[in-house]
Amino acid sequence: MTAMPPNKMLEHYTPRFLPSAKRLKFPSKCMKVWLVTLNSIFTLMGGCILGLGCVLKYNSELIHVYIRPILGAFKDNGEEISLQELYDALSVIFVAVGTSMFIVGFLGCFGAWCNMKSFLLMYIIILMVVTLSEIVCAILLLTMKKQMDITLQPLLKAAIQTDYTGDEGVDVTTIGMNYLFTEKDTYMINKYSPRSNGPEIKYKNNALTIRSLHGQYDCCGVHNYTDLHQAENWIRDVSLYGLTFQMQIPLMCCKLEGTYPNIIIPDDKTCTMLPDQNNSFYHKGCYYEVENSINKYQNTIIGAGVCVLIVEIISIVSSIYLLKELLFLKRKFCNVTPVSAAGIANSQRECCSERPHMLGDLSQFSKVFADRAVSCLPGKTQ
């Protein structure tokens, strides 16, 4: 079949040869409003997330200005945390998530607003795939918990072994681990509290920095403190009374008191070398503490997931119903012969039966798409 001329292609997609929104039934109009409203919000959210990802990737200094005062609190003898690695990871996630949300939202919003059946069909397919994937993941989470534990725990231990550097660490992995280890309501400090007593333990660079913000889990290691002994980059030697000892746990695993900036170093300065249940959390693993914390909010998480699933199902049903209505109106319109000239009727039937190869000529497709977009603007008739 030969390619359709540009004028006929444009004529095929001219709004007067398409079902008008005024001919839609009331339920279809309600579903159209739902799809346009929901996907407009979704598109805006996707655009914002995409923009944030681009800022993190190509202009991280713009955000770095606002968090530099926080980074100053993590500074120790000229050493400062570098967040570029974190920026790069977050930028990839934000760009991927933002782009996906923007595309899906655009297909749903534009397809419903302009009665574009191809966009609605793509929107339905994508949303069905996402919904089914979410259901499958939820089933796997509920039925394969043991397998997940077997997979995740070795990964966390491997991260400690290769990346954890102790109390003095400034990398993202170490800070994350120390965040988990630190006692609840403990803040960061940059020096010993003047109220601390007892002999001074000299750590690396003769200084101590607690690098955790609002520690949460009062734990140590993945299962217990022995996991930290595998850390290849953790310098465990400390000096006490002129002698050198080896730490069994980092100070993050000790029981610390006070709030910023008046952190009280425990009177028992040997908790890092001789930990017990009275002076540390050496026996409590972080994996199960985090798991228990998640289980506390299990009902909230399930409720939120069910709400998201309901919204997705409503959107799928609305899109299918609207698409079915548009196809019905198109068939009804194409089978009616107007009282005008027979040539117009033949042209209408021909346009309803033939499908132009829209991607055959990108410039022609752009003109068709632009013509259709303009017809959807406020004040234009469909």
C-alpha cells in the first residue's frame, strides 16, 4: 500500500473526523477528568524529580551550598566527607524514576484530554505491567523472606569488610553504618565533652568525632560485633596509659549519653576494648533491629500499598472504558453517510479504514501531532 499523502494524513487526524468529547457519555467524561487530573499531577512530580536528578548530576554545587554547614560538622582535621559519590548514585535514580513518571503521566494525561487512542493504549499497557510487577514483588516479599535474608546479609557483611573504616570514616558506607550503630537521640560531636572524666583514650589523630545524626537502632554489626572484625580498613589500635590495645567495637557501638553539643563520653573508657551488655550494644545485630522497626510499620506500609494499587486499578479501568467508548464512537461515525456530497462521505470512510504509516516520515508525523495538540488547547473545538 502506498504511503498516504501529507494532506490526506492531516485530514485523517483532523478533529472533525474524530469522536468529540461532547459525544462522550457521562461516565466517560468522569473517567476522563480522573485521568487528566491524576496524570497531570504525576507528570509534574516526574518533571520535578527529573529536574532534581539533572541538578545533582550536572550542577551539584547548587545543592552543596545548602548542606555545606552540615558537612562542616563532619569535618575532622581538614578531612571532609565527599558527597559526589552519593550525588552520582542519586542522580541516576532520580533521572530514571523522573523520566518514567513523566512519560507515563504524559501518555495518560494527553491521551485522555485529546482522545488519542494510541496514547491511551500505551498508557494501559505500561500501567498493567507496573501493577502486575508490584503484585508479584509483594507476593515474593511475603513468601520468600528467608531467601531474601540469605541474600542480603552476606551483601551487608561484604560492605563492612571492604568499606567500613571505623569512627574516623568519612565515606558514605561508614557513615551509614555508624548511623545505625549509634544510640537513639545521640548527635554528632567534634571533640570530647568537657564534662567527660577519666583517662583519655587516644584515637587516630588524637581526636574523636561521632559522625552520626540521630542514631536509631542501638546495634552493632550485621548480626553482632564480630562482623566488624572482618573490616579490612578499620584501624583498631588505641593507646591507653601508654599501652596499645585493640578495639573490639567502634565507639559508635558504646552507650553514649547527652545531646548535641554536650555529648558525655561514658566513664567506662574501655567499652571499645571490653564491651559488655552494660556499656555497649555489642550483642545486638542491626539487621534484625531494622527488620523489627519495619515490622512496626507493616500495617501502614500495607495500607499505603493497597491505596496505590487501588488508584492504579481505577486508572486502568477508566482508560479501558474511555478507549472503548472512543472506538465505539469512531465506528459509529464512520458508518454514517452525511447528506452532503458523496465525495465527502467516501473520504470519511477512506480515512476511517486506512491507517497511515505515521513513522514513515518524521516531519509529516510532527505536523500531524502539532495539529492535534493545537486542537486540544482551551477554546478549540474537538
